Amino acid sequence: MNLIIVESPAKAKTIKNFLGKEYEVIASKGHIRDLPKSRFGIKVEDDNFIPEYSVAKENAPTVKQIKALAKGASTIYIATDEDREGEAIGWHIAHAMKKDPEELPRIVFHEITKTAIQHALDTPRKIDMNQVNAQQTRRLLDRIVGYKLSPLLASKIQKGLSGGRVQSSTLKIVVDREREIKAFIPQEYWSIDTSFKPGIDANLILFDGTKIEKLTIKNEEEAQLITKAVQGQDFSVDSIETKQRKSSTPPPFMTSTLQQTASSKLGFSPKKTMMIAQSLYEGVKTPNGTSGVITYMRTDSLNLAKEAVEMGREHILNTYGEKYLPKKPKVYTKTAKGAQEAHEAIRPTMIDFTPEIAAKFLKPDEIKLYRLIYNRFLASQMMDALFEQQVIIFKSPRASYKATGRKLLFNGFYILEGTDDKDKLLPTLIKGDAIALEHITPTQHFTEPPSRYSEASLIKKLESEGIGRPSTYAPTISTLQARNYITIEKRQIIPTEVAFTVTEMLEKHFEEIVDASFTANMEEILDEIAEKGKDWQQILRDFYFPFIEKIDKGKKDIKSLKLAKPMGRNCPQCGEELLMRSGRYGNFIACSGFPKCKYIEQIDEDGNTIERPADEVSEEKCEKCGSNMVVKNGRNGKFLACSGYPKCKNTKSLDAEEKTCDIPCPKCKGKLLWRTSRRGAFWGCENYPKCDFISKFEPTSIPCSQEGCDGFLARRTYRNKEVYECITCKTRTPFEEA
């Protein structure tokens, strides 16, 4: 038996379908070893950095299963994802099995198809330690920054804050844009909206020898003067220019452009896009069984396999005709930093699995994204669209206007999805023809501030700055949102108040952490480790020791920036001053004597205290201490609680005595009571905690018919049918047969 170890269970299932009985395929379910969650996990000895990897408890069963299969395997193939992270995961799997990573064959594939898997098995390689070390360096750098910087942010600003190498520089980009918006001062300007007969819209470009641009006309007085002067003028056609223009085909998708296009065209968040793309890559139903229908979706390459291009060109020829097919295949190159040219762009794996066929097999969101990927791949290999561009100048003694229009001559790749470019065909005119004004109106405008980033435009910015890599874009934005650094409203990213405070502190004391060029340069260094084997330990030394010096200095020198505002009144419980604080879930009022005094007040958006309704006193007395029981509101409705809280923590269901059961407890024969908890209502024994019997359904007096069982049946609904179920052995009996 041969063993293939992949990352995803879905991928394992798909690959298993392609191979015979001599292969067993198992998934590691991602990372099985990592740095410990509860401590730093990096030993610094003799200026060397030794990561203390361990297997988390939740991963132990998977490791045990892999080890058991590995013992009986003649060959063990590492088949984790083809990126650096996948290379590192494969290395960790080898160590978890106590195998030498150098001795295990490593196979990679860009797509999960039978042909690709068989080719990978025929051409194995060794684990690339340069890629592993690049990933280790990234992981250790992120642990150093996160583990050392986050506590400082929490102590100086607010609990629960975190800092990160990519996260913090991304946050600065968002904060800087918001600063631009807040500092923006609108400028007034006017336009002279004009149309000539028959309905030709034109822009004023020259008046009395002055070139008219966006901000040239500054006020209403100037606008009215120009309008009145133009109204009395005679215009004629001064020039007509006609040119042909091409609209070039777009390149195939890589991770960033897929996320951006899916956001603008489908309204998908980057996180959603990657989740759907993952399922399309790992395997979905097709006419020929389960198979991956797109290539690997984490890539920054625009390369396309020669075989895929040939199949795409054949499909274009057969479906759309010869005029849509270029004479030679189109080749695209990526000029941005760090492109991994060994990878492929995102494309369909089976050209005959068209969106029309796929619609019968894929889920609604899957077909939307698949159609986007499929059509973009085809478009990248089709003919350009061809337009006729027309520019006409209308002139009078004092003014000149320009009218533009264009006509689609050949749709080219637009045949796939159409075009958003509206044709604006101008009428046939001759130079020297008189042209009459139809309408002229001065209109006031104000300059607008730069727009906030959307998730798509932020990803585009990160890519252009060289910050992060394809696999990090979506998680970085998700982390900022989870940490309450940003909110996303109407697809706009808005930094919170604490984001400004954190960014200002980092700019002042840890400028390299938020500096885009530093972060981008670090990505290039990681690329050099992966591609050229650069000394990764030296990279860590160069960063770690100066950084730790700044951390130690910051602990002493950075003044507290905690978002606490004195309220001018004292705590009703201990007399200390009350402060308004900002937490993960908004503002609240708390005692300055915390943690000794835990008094808090909830407040509304305007800062007004939300008064809590007075507790309703019940007629019942607490059976534990004799105090009055009061009515409280909980997740599952009202319940009784002792007024002596926190000394007495006794609680009781309001309807515990109202709903009774005639059947005694099957375990101790005590009385059964109807109780409530966070997980819902249930029947429980009055002798709890000595007796822990519970049942979601009320027991009846009907005994269980199973031999050796002394339980009783409870009536319930199971799969839309009324049945009796034994509360002890769980045997079900149809309602009619009991």
C-alpha cells in the first residue's frame, strides 16, 4: 500500500477517486505542528532561533492515524499544497511521523485531475528546505512581533489589542486614508453643461484663450459671465478626428485580481471568494465524477500551461469562429514584486466543463465564481475588441467645445460577457458646418475627498506596495475586523478610534512595523530565502535584537494612552472615580478601582447610562439561605435567582414547580423537575448534583420493551414522525405500536 498525505479532506476524497486500491489518501487538515499557543515558543541560544513546535491536542488523533497508516505503507508521498506554507506543512508531517523529510517523495500539482495526479506521482521531488525555511522565518517573525508587541499595546492602550508585521502596516494604510478624508477641504468649482443640436453633449475646453479645466471656473459670477457670452455666439464644426482604438484582452486571474473582480462584480468578500475557490479547486461534482475544476487559487503568477492554452484556443475556434482567435497564443507576464513564475494563473482544468454544464452541478455561488474564472481564461486568449473613436471640436469666436464618442466595430472578447462601455455614436458632420446651441447651464460642484478603501481596493493597494502575499490578503482584513480595528459599512473600510491610537503609537515608537517599504522589503527577503537559500537565522537576528530593545524601552518610556475619560462622579459601590472606557463591543462606564471593584454601567450611543429595570421580588424564599428570590432575565427567558448574590448563587426555573412529571428519576427514584440552562430546557433530577440524570423529553409510564432495560419511554418527534424513545437505551418505537 502507498500512502498519499494531503491537507484537505475534500482534496483527499477527490484524489482517492482517481487512484486504485493500492493507494490510501489521508488529510492532515492543515497544520499539525505549530508554535505553542500559550507561550513564546522560540528559544534564543547563541544568537540562534530554535522554534519549539508541538502537536496541538485537537491534532493528536490525526497524527495518530497518519502514523498508523505510515507503518504499513511501502511509499509515503507528501502531497500538500504547492506554496511555501504547503512545503512547510509537509516538512512538519514528516517530523510528526518521525521520518526524515529528505527521504520522503514530494509531489505537487496545480490542479486536481486524474492526469495531473498521475504526472505528479511519476515525477516526485524532495521537500524544498529553502521554501520551508522561508516559511519558518515568516512564522517566527510574526510570532516575535505578535507576542512581544501585543502585550505592550494592551498595557498602554486597551486590553485585547494585537499587533502584527503585515496587520499593522495594513492598518496604517487604512488610517492614512481616513486622515486624508478628515483633513480634506472641499473647493468650489463650476462647469458649463452644454449640448448642441441634435443632442450632442460637449465640454467647454477654451474661453477667450484660457484653457478650461476642472477648477478653472471658481464661482457663480465667473460661470454666469461665460454662460451669457457663449449664448450669443455662433458655432461651427472646427475639426473632426476619427481613429480606431483597441480594448486589450485582460490577463487570466491571479489571487488578488480574482478577489477584486469577485468583489466588484459579484459582491463577494475576499474571504468568501477564497472559500468558494477552495471548494472548486479541491473537488466538486462533474459529469465524470468528483474532480477539481480550477487550478490552485493562491497564486501571483500569470503563467498558463501550454496544454491549457491549446485547449482554450481550440474551444474558441470551435465555439466562436476563426475571427475571434489570434494567430498566436497570448502570453502575460507579471511585473510586480515577488511573482512566483513556477506557478500558474487561476484557470479551469477542463475546458469542456462549460459554465452552462457546470450550472447543473455547482451551487449558486460556485457557478458564479466558476463562470468568472472560465470566461476570464477564455477572454485572455481571444482577439481584442475594436472601437472607432471620434472627437469633434465646435468653435466660436470666444469659445471651443469638445464632443467625444465611439462605436464598437468588433466585439472580440466582449462576446463572452458584453461590455459596460456604452457606445456614444456622434451624428455625421462635415468640417465647417454651422452647429446650434441646444442647451447651456452653469452647474456648481465641490471637490470630493479620496474615497475609503473597499476590501478589493485595499487588496490592490497591498499588492502594489508588495505587502503580504496571495494567501495573506483575506486573513489580514479579517483579523483587523475581528480585533475591532476596522468596520466595514456599505463595502467601505472605516478605522475605529482605537485604530488611530494604535497607529500613532506605532508610528512614533515602532516606525518599521507600520512602514510599507519595510514590510515589502521583508517579503523580498523571504523570497530570497526561498529562491536563493539566504541565511534565515541571520534575518531573524537582524530583526529580533533591535526590536526587543525598542520593546523594553517602550515599556518604560511610552506613556499610557488608555482610552479612559473621567465621568465626574464616583462609583456607587466603592466611591472611586468612574471612567468611560472603550472595549471590543463599544464604550461603557467602569470603576477606576478595577479589578478590586467590578462595577460597570452600559451606555447608549450618546453616552447616556442605560438604566437597568429593578428586579421583581418573588414570593418564594431561597431554600439555601432564606433570602428573597427575584425574577431575572436570561438567555432562555426569565428565571428566579437569590437576592443574596454573589454570596448565594442559587437559581431556579420559574416554571419548575408548574411543570411536573409523574415518573420518578430512573437513576435514583427522585422527583423530576423541568429546568432551563444555556443549552435549552430539560427534565432533571431534584437531587442534582448527586444525580445527573437529564432528558429533553418528558418520560411516560410506559416501560421500555427491550430485554434487560428498566427505562421508560418518552414521546418525541423524530424525522417528522411521532415516536416513543427510551430515556435509558434510546430505542425508538413507532407511536402506533407502543
